[in-house]
Amino acid sequence: MLLSLSLFASLLMPVTGETILGVTVYSRHGDRSSKHYSGYGLTNLGLQQNFRVGADYRDLYISSDSSKQILGISEDKFVASQLYASAPDQSVLLNTATAFLQGLYPPLDGLDTSIASQTLNNGSDYKSPLNGYQYVTLHGEEEESPDTIWIKGDDSCPSYTEAAATFEHSVEYQETMASTRDFYAQFWPMLEDVYDYTRDDLTYANAYDIFDLINVASIHNASFAPNVTDEQLFQLRTLANSAEFAENFNVTQPARSIGGQTVLSAILTQLNETVASQGKRKFSLLAGSYDTMLAVFGVTELISLSHDFYGLPEYASTMAFEILTEENTTSFPEDEESLRVRFLFRNGSDAGAPLTAFPLFGRDEVVLSWRDFVAEMQKRAVTSVEDWCKVCRSTQDFCSLLTRDDEAVGVDTSKSGGAISNAVAGVIGAVVTLAVVGVIGGVAWFVLRRKRAAVSRDMQTATLNVAEKGSLSSGSTR
Ligand SMILES: *[C@@H]1O[C@H](CO)[C@@H](O)[C@H](O)[C@H]1NC(C)=O
Ligand SMILES: *[C@@H]1O[C@H](CO)[C@@H](O)[C@H](O)[C@H]1NC(C)=O
Ligand SMILES: *[C@@H]1O[C@H](CO)[C@@H](O)[C@H](O)[C@H]1NC(C)=O
Ligand SMILES: *[C@@H]1O[C@H](CO)[C@@H](O)[C@H](O)[C@H]1NC(C)=O
Ligand SMILES: *[C@@H]1O[C@H](CO)[C@@H](O)[C@H](O)[C@H]1NC(C)=O
Ligand SMILES: *[C@@H]1O[C@H](CO)[C@@H](O)[C@H](O)[C@H]1NC(C)=O
Ligand SMILES: *[C@@H]1O[C@H](CO)[C@@H](O)[C@H](O)[C@H]1NC(C)=O
């Protein structure tokens, strides 16, 4: 009783005197065409959803009208040192981040025409194109770069693929498979046009794919929409929820939630950047998939709060982590002891969908001390590329290099290649250090790229094969 009261109070009472120091946001993409077809992409509706969510985050954390304005953040003009944004090199997720950022920092003309213009010596005024459009920097994470693991830690990870696949041997799966045969079979008239579908494909084994095809069609296809009832759509969604959640979290098989474990590390890195820079970094954005969110819900024990966390988050859903201090201050706190963290979740982009605070890690408090938060995150996160390579048994080029060089260094540095070994040792050191700081990890990538000449052709072929086999997750935007 006391607990729920205090929880309630901390959620609803206006927090007097608190100061927000930084925010890290993880966003799902908005409405898109079905990912069953290659070349799928965000729709206009989807772009609007991500844009609106970005604009709402602007109203909450950047506008001077907001009591939660981040300390010292530039209100109208984007300042590069204050913001970091990153997405995997996939059009849906890159564009998700772009649309969000367009809402976060819209064209300057609409905000403040005086700062929209630059005046040349000869007196001419220039604005950037599109009414003072703001070109916010977005970092794309290339599929073969070690940095790709932070947002998409389940891709190219054989341990994940195997662990997720064992779901098919579970009693739940077998039972659901049997009990839903007739339910799925009834959708054949709607799906017979799907080029690679046969009647046999209409089972629980394709729960997400079938839900995705029908859900997308029900939103975009007028000839289709009247044929599927809300009740059927709800059933399809519920079944997809159970399959996707099971594949991305099970306490008995940590490898299923590897994507959640690496993204926790990415989030911690971003928040720590705010702390380490004494508040210079103020806002970070990561764009990713629903499966990673489900893994996070499991790993951070949000599922112990409500069954809702077992469900697929809506399009354009966001998780936000605030760094704050409970004091009303105009400067970044000297003492780390006064730093706090709060987690919030917004299910979708509708005006009615609130950004709500939830306690993490099975604890009662919604606001944790920075120190506690870091400890809880580190218990659950995979924080180095090397650890990821080991856990995943991945054959990514960068993993092959790390493992191979590991052995070389471990056995005898002087014997196994002289100058090359020293260089290699340097690379390992650089990778391990830089990987933790995801922001500058790109440097390691560059170094590794140059080392790739040393990787045999066989190794590259093996990597490709594994990537293809890992079709549960590889290269797909959920
Ligand atoms: C915080 O302090 C400023 C002045 O330093 C004051 O204007 C503002 O009302 C205070 N806010 C709260 C919530 O106490
Ligand atoms: C001012 O300089 C810019 C760039 O050299 C040129 O394009 C523009 O025509 C000049 N304006 C005038 C009024 O001369
Ligand atoms: C929807 O139902 C109508 C009437 O039964 C049928 O003619 C049409 O082909 C159906 N469309 C789809 C996409 O299933
Ligand atoms: C709508 O669905 C029908 C039936 O599946 C399909 O034949 C048609 O191509 C779809 N239309 C669009 C615009 O996707
Ligand atoms: C989690 O794993 C256990 C042990 O393999 C299994 O009994 C259980 O059914 C699994 N739960 C889900 C939801 O997959
Ligand atoms: C935060 O960053 C500092 C400086 O880079 C580093 O020394 C520290 O270990 C980091 N802490 C965490 C929790 O990542
Ligand atoms: C988000 O919304 C979906 C669809 O309504 C629902 O299934 C899911 O449980 C919701 N998640 C949370 C955390 O509220």
C-alpha cells in the first residue's frame, strides 16, 4: 500500500525544483510497408508519426516553456556538441531518426528568422534551403562495423539465432501451433496473392509475418480492410506478441535477449557521456527495432510490472532515460552523488499516448541514483565488442580479428609476427577501449577496415553464410 502510494505520488505530483540534465531516447520506426517484401520503407504516415514524436520530445525537453527543459540546451538552433543520433544503416531506421530529428529541431524560419540568416560581407543574407532546414548529424552504423552490435546486437549472432529457434521445441509453441491451425487457415483468401506463400505457411510459425502482412494491408489497402475484423487483427497481434516475446527473452536463455543487453550498454554510454562531459552532451537518439525493445523489457524486469510489456510496442514507440538532479540548479552538479535517472515509455505516437515513468530492475523507485542505475545496467549489459563476439560465437570479420589476435598475443607476441603483432595488440587495445565509447568506435572500424586485407577469403565467405542463415534476424527491420 505504502509502496504503491509513493509510486503513484512520484508519477503524478509536479516535481518541484528538479532539473533535467540530459535525455537518451530509443525509438521504434513509424508505420511502414510490410517487411515481407524487400525494399519496404516508411510510409508518409510513418514519417509523420516519427516526426510528431520528435516534436513532442521538443515540447517536453527543449522548449523554454517546459518545466522539463534540459539544462542549457539550445532551444532553436541545433548545436552539434549537445546532440548525438545514431541508427543502423537501413533506410527505415535512418529515416526514422531523420524524421524524429526534424521534429526535434525544425526549420529555423518557423522558430526565429533572425538566427535563420547569415549575412555575408557584401550584405547579402543567406538561409539554408527549405526555410532554414537544420541539418542534424546522424551516424549510420554499417552492418560490418563493430559498432553495429550496439543497436542490433541480435543480427549476425548465431547464439541468438539458435536460442530463439529453440522456442519451436517448447510445449507452449507446440500447443499454440496446434490450437491455431484453423484460425490461421481462414486467412488464405487474403494472403494467396503473397508471391511466396502456400497454404502450409499459414501457421503460428509465421505469426509475426502474417500479422505484419495483414496489419499493413488493413491500414493501407481499401479492398482488404473490410475483410479483416478488429477481433481477428487483435488475435493475430496477440499471437505475434507471444512468439516474438518468447524469441527475444527467456530467463533460461540469455542469448535470446542479446539485442537488449547490447542496447542497454549503448544507452549507458550515451547517459555517461552527459555525466562525463559535465552536461555538454544533452540529448541522444537511437533508432531501432521492436524486438530489441521486447528484449529490454525482459532484461530490465519491466515485465514484472505489467503484462503489457509482453506486447509488441506500437509504431514510433519510445523509451526515454532522463538524467536529472532533484535540485533546482543552473549549473551541472559537481557531485555525482546528486545525479538521478528515470525511465519513461511511450507506446506509439497518438496524442493520447502518454510518456509514462516506470521503475526498472524490479525495484520500487521510479527515480534511481546514478550509481545504482549504473550498477544495475552493468549487471545486465554486454559492454564490449569482445564479449559480444564470444557470447554470440560470431564470425563477423571484426570478431575473427579479435579472437585470432587474442590468441596471437596470448601465446607469444614476439614470436608470432614481430612488428605486426605489436600493431595488432594496439588494435585490440584500441578496439576494447573505443568499443565502450560507441561514439568514437568508428575510428576502430577504420583501423579494422585496413586490417581486413589480412582476413582470408574463406573467413569472409563463412561470415556471409552465417549472416544468411541467421534469417530470423539478419538485416531485418522489425
Ligand atoms: C527554480 O529557480 C528559478 C530561479 O533560480 C525560479 O525562477 C524557478 O521558479 C525555480 N523553480 C522551481 C520549480 O522551484
Ligand atoms: C554577395 O556574394 C555572394 C557570394 O559571392 C554572391 O553570390 C552574391 O551575388 C553577392 N551579392 C551581391 C548583392 O553582390
Ligand atoms: C474481400 O471480400 C470480398 C467479398 O467477399 C471479396 O470479393 C474480396 O476479394 C476480398 N478481398 C480480399 C483482399 O480478401
Ligand atoms: C490490396 O490487396 C489485394 C489483395 O491481396 C491485392 O491484390 C492488391 O494488390 C492490394 N493493393 C495494394 C495497393 O496493395
Ligand atoms: C523459457 O524456457 C523454458 C526452458 O526452456 C521453457 O520451459 C519455457 O517454455 C520458455 N518460455 C517461453 C515463453 O518460451
Ligand atoms: C563514463 O565515462 C568515463 C570517461 O570516459 C569513464 O571513465 C567511465 O568508466 C564511464 N562510466 C561508465 C559507467 O561507462
Ligand atoms: C502497447 O500497445 C500494444 C497495442 O495496443 C499493446 O499490445 C502493448 O501491450 C502495449 N505495451 C505497453 C507497454 O503498454
